[in-house]
Amino acid sequence: MKPVAIASDHAGFELKEQLRAYLETLGHTVLDLGTHSLDSVDYPDFGKALAEAIADGRSDRGVLVCGSGIGISIAANRNPAVRAALCHDVTTAQLCRLHNDANVIALGSRIVGVEVAKDAVKAFFSTDFEGGRHQRRVAKLC
């Protein structure tokens, strides 16, 4: 099984660190693409790094974190190999997998708390794509 890619900007660093450790407790190997401190960085660089890890096959799925989750998900979604979904709870994490076959979950460290983020990540990684009528729609995203 390929490692889960994870990346954040400085605003998401602390939540990223907690989610990285949590993913490991769930049995995942983690490919940490940074940032590695609270020093100010640009979120597009980290969204792009994670997207490239998915596109080049180093990982199949990823977790992104910035202050709102918005900017870093936009950055990652510029790569056609990525379907990053901004999630705020378990329901959105499940639905993005079930209906959209999302391969990256994006979270806002200023929007969701640690426990909600953990619950969403667990739901994301334990939910399979439903396929069926959704497959046709997902195919149109490419």
C-alpha cells in the first residue's frame, strides 16, 4: 500500500502534525511533504507538492491543511490527477469519497477542531467510491 501524502502551510502545520501521527495510529505510512515549522510559507507550494506526489504515483491519496483549507485545495486541484475536496465534518468526508471519488481531503485548521478533523480523516480513508451513476460524473471531471 502506498503512503498517504500530507502537506500544509504554516497555518495548518500544527493540525498536520496531529493528523500525521493519527494516520500512523490507523496503520498508514505517511509521506510528509511539509511544511516542517510555523515559519511563514506559501500554501500553493505545498498543494502543488502533494498534487505532484499523487500524479507521479508516490501516493494515491492525501491530506492537505491550511488556515481555511480553501487555498491549498485550489492549488492541488490545478493538477488533473487530483480531486481535492474541502471537508468540514464526517458527512462531507464520506460524501466526497462516495460520490466524487476524491483522492485528497483538505481541512481548515481555523475552521475545524482536532477531533473533528481526525473523525473526518478516518471517514475519508474508510469510505469507498460508490461508482454506479457517479462514475459517469467523475469521468467528466478529467
